[in-house]
Amino acid sequence: MKNFGFILLFLASIFVTSCGSSGSSLKKEDAQKEEESQLWKDVLAVHDEVMPKMATLNKLQRELKQISEKKKATVDPAKFENVAKAVQKLEQADDAMMEWMQGFQQLEALQESQTHEQILNYLKDKKTAIKSIQKKMNDAIEDGQKLLDGFVQER
């Protein structure tokens, strides 16, 4: 009977210990998911800021191509080369954005297949990449708009 009491006490202590540790494990998992979710939101915030600029990017590409085709014979060759470079920068920024979007994975899919550290590394890399694309797009748009404004003033 003494052994039964000892065994019962032993089992009760294991039960209490295991319940306590699973609670802290859940809290840690919740904190990790919250950290992942916040970083995910940060990445999407940059994307959402950049995405509307795609229309401006594409419009500038079309307008600069049209102008260069119409004025190819009358435009200074150096200026024509600048237009070609600007169009190329616009296309590269567009391609970079499209490639980034195609490779971007949903958070839920990441959480099903990767560890917390892998998810954080992935999202940090994607955030760095989208910020680089943001700069590339802004620079290409600014350069393209300056050239377009120069052609408009010449009319």
C-alpha cells in the first residue's frame, strides 16, 4: 500500500510537470507565430507601397518607346541612347518585381514546412529584396519621367 501511494504521488508530479511545460511551450509557439506574422506584415507593407507604381512604370515604358520611335531620326543620338537606357531600367525594375512576386510564399505554407528560424530568414531576405526593388523602381521612374518631361518641353 505504501508503494501504491508513492506511485500515485510520482504519477501526479509527472502530470503536473508535463502540463506546466506544455503551457510554456504553447506560449513560446504563439510568440514565434506573432513574430513571423509581424515580419510578414512588414514585408507586405513595402510590397503594397511599391505595387501601385507598376502602372506608372509600364506607362513610362510605353511613352518613352513611342517617343523614341517617332523621333528616332531627329533626336540627338546621345539622347536616344539615354532613352534606351531608361527604358531598360524600367523593364529591369518591372522584371524584378514580377520575379519577386512569383517567388513569394504564403505565411501559412511556410509555417507548415519550415522552422521558425527558417521562416524569419526567408522573410528578412524577402524584405531586403523588396526594398531593393523599391529603390530600383523609384530610380527608374524618376529617370524615365525626367527624360519624358524633356521631350514634352521640346514639342
